[in-house]
Amino acid sequence: MRTIYAISFALLAAFLLAACHSEPQWADPEAHERTVQLREQYGPLLVGTWHYEKIGENQRYFERLTFGKDGTLTGMRKWQRRSLVVIDGQERYTDWEDIDLRGTFTGTWELRYWSPEGNSGEKRNCLTLYANYDDPGQEYMAYSTVSTFGYADETTLCIQGFYVKDADGWIHYRRGDAEPGF
């Protein structure tokens, strides 16, 4: 019986020595280093509340995002649309109606340098957002997206948008807690 214990101990010791003799290696050291730099530079700036509002002829959109230090995300979205119709030969807008993708939501956020498309895609700075609406009756997710991250400073957060965009193809969030203007 002592022989079995001795052999088991020797095998365990050999395994532990083999497993622990070298430092872990990142699959992509450059991407890891750039992710660390991105998080150090912009992570603290993202923490807090941001808002965005865009009002046009046919739709109006408002979103508020709050980024927590711990990677949590909370938010609120209000989205409405209307149509231009012809009534008695005259063009008129219909009343504003809510779009289903609205309400409060909760989830997570992460900054990362990588290629969402896999090895075939170009790596870039990304902001990943995952969030579900707080209303259990809502059939859609609020976010399950990887947006290209442009920058953040004390007043502005700039990402490539998913639902709504400014004329330059980016969304420019403003810092601060706000309510929809409509």
C-alpha cells in the first residue's frame, strides 16, 4: 500500500512541477497589452452617466447609459416614430407611436481591443454592451452588440452606433443624467 502512495505522490509532484514551471502566455500578447492600455486610459472616463438624443422629422430617440466601475450597465431608451401620409390630397404626419425597443435595461459593458469578426477581421477598440430590458414582457434584448469605440473625455463618449447615428456615422453621447426632451 505504501508503494501506491509513494507512486501517487511522485506523479502528483511531477504534475505540479510541470504545470507550474512557466508563466501563462496570452494567445495574442499585443491584443492583451492594447486592451490593458485601453481600459486604463478610458475605463475610468466611461464610468458615470451619459445621454444621447436625436429628434428628426420621422423619429425621435433618447438613450441614457450608466457605466459602473464593476462593469455593470444600466440604461433607459425612449424611441418613437411617425409616418408621412396623404389625407385628402395633403401630406400630414401621423401621431407619434412608440417603437418596441424602449424601456429600462440592465447588463454589462467591457472595453476591449480585438476583432469581433474573428481572425479575418481587423482589430480595433471596441465597447461591448450586453443588456436585457427590465420588463420581463419585452421580447427583445436592449443590447447584444460590439460597437467600435472612438473615444471618451470629460464631456463626450463617441461610439459607432447600432440603432441611431449622427451624420458622421457615430453616436456622440453627452455626460450627465438627463430625461427625454419629448
